[in-house]
Amino acid sequence: MSGRNDCGSFMGGLLMGGIVGALVALVLAPQSGEETRKLLKDKAFELGKEISDQTETIKEKGRELLTQDGIEIEESTDTNP
């Protein structure tokens, strides 16, 4: 059971770290507004990719655990990211 809580804590920390990092970048940014917006856009993309990667890792680990217990799951046909 603690694995689920650890995963949620990690994802929450990842999200909070991204938000705090973006806010700090805004406050301390010596560049123009246009450059700052580009930086934020790039960081948001990186954060989204990291969350997507972590989600896939969590799914894989869940499948492994279920397979170990002899439970089979069907692949989702949902292609939404």
C-alpha cells in the first residue's frame, strides 16, 4: 500500500517543484518578457514530458505487479496523452 502513497507524493513533489521553479524564474529573470515566456513554455513542456514518462513508468510497474499475482490486464486503446 505504501507504494501508492510514495508515487502520489513523488508526483505531487514533481508538480510543486515545477511550479516553484517557474515562479522563481519569473521573479529572477533578467531577460525580456518574450524570452521569459519562451523559457516558461519550454519548462512547462519539459515538466509535461517528465510527468508523462513517470506515468508510463508507474503503469509498467503496476502491470508487473499484477502479472506477478497472475492477473492479466488488457491494453487500453485510448490514445490521448
